Amino acid sequence: MCKAFSCIVDITGKKVTWKLGVDSHTDLVKLAGYKDSTADPKLMEFAKIEITPKNDDYLNPDKWVYTVDESPAPIWIGREHEYACRKAHAKWQKQLDKFIIRHPIVHPFKLTAPEFGTKQVALLKKWDSVGDSVGASVWASVGASVRDSVGDSVRDSVRDSVWDSVGDSVRDSVRDSVWDSVWASVGASVGASVWAYTGSFFKIPVWKYVKHPKGKYPYQPLVDLWNQGFVPSFDGTTWWLHAGPKAAIVYSITAAELKGTK
């Protein structure tokens, strides 16, 4: 599978083809107008290149590694081609930085949550109303919106970073705090919370499948709750808010009651 940053460099080293959000070398070959018609390293007119973080983390990349993504490689590939590709990569990074929001990954259950009150109820109500406006799942909304802007590779890397750091732990903690019979109905809502938090690392002009003011992140109420130390779960009838190291239920309210709050 191709990774971001992917590009095509020609034999002269003067033409480098790339596009933010396009990770596939097959698509880049078409975009450049080449025909991928030979595997003979003596006859190749272009080379397929990747420049990726060694730690595979686009939020906090360490060393950017240059790789010729084909074997055998063209016999003509050299340092001048790497230099040209790294110049293109620098331009790609500037474009990517317009979409990436780099902030620390927060584990909500490691925070000391504030005293629960009307502000949290208001945020939960907004989160509930956003859920009502989502034509597809939060996962589908975040996944498709980010993919269309920055491509699969960057999206998947950030997703993995969040889920590896906090996502699985949050799901497990909430699961341990509720009955198994309840988890069957609330598990998806907890996953939606993690996906909504994951989306907060991106600045996307238009988020798919959800009604929202232009330029606003539609899932911000969840992010605000998360950053205070609260994670909501929902079984289709009742909302719970979990907090603390054991993800204890600190508040519950039916959806009907929540809609009636001021």
C-alpha cells in the first residue's frame, strides 16, 4: 500500500508529480501522463518514491525517510532525484499543515474532571443534537471527510495514533464500568466519541454527512467534554457521562429529558 508522501520523479529529475490527498502511485502515474509499461530498470522513464515518517506518525513525525518504492529500481536513480523529491515533499508539508491540528493526545480518564454542572449538560445536549443530524456514522463522516482532504495514509496514521494512545483504553474502561448487557448497546456510541475526538486533529472545510456551520467542527461539543475528563455513552434511550480512572458513571439522563433541559 502506498503511503503519504508519494510522488513520481522522471529520469531528468526535473519533473516531480504529486498531489495532496493522492497516495496511490498508480493514480500519480496517470496524473503525470506516463505509461507504467516496463519493469526493466534500464528502460524505466520514472521512479515511484515515498517519503514517510520513520515513526509513522504524521502528528509528531521524527525523521522523514526517502524510499524508492519499487524493485528493481531504475538504474539512473541518484541523489539529484532524491533532492528534487524532498523539495516537492517540503511543499506537500506546507499544504498538509493547513489541514493538521497538532495538539497533545489527551486521555480523559487521566484528568481530574471538574464538578459536574449545567455547562456539561449543555455540551451533552449539543452532542446529542449533532448525533441527530448525522446522516451516516461519525466514523463515516470523519473518515470520508479527512480522506478526501489529505488521503488515506495521513488519516489512518492519525487514527492509529489516537486509538493506540487512548481509544482502546477508553473503550475498555467504559466497558468495565457498565454491565455486559448494556455494553452491547453503548459500545458504538463510545467508538463514535473516539472518532469525534480523532477528527479534532484536522481542519477540514466541509465535514460530510452532518449539518454544521461552515468553518466549525461539528463534533466540538464531544471534544470539549473529552478535554474536561468526560466521555458520554448512549444506549438509545439514556445518556451516561463517565469520568475518573474507573470511568465511573457520574451523570445519567434520558434523551427525552435531555432535550427538555435549558
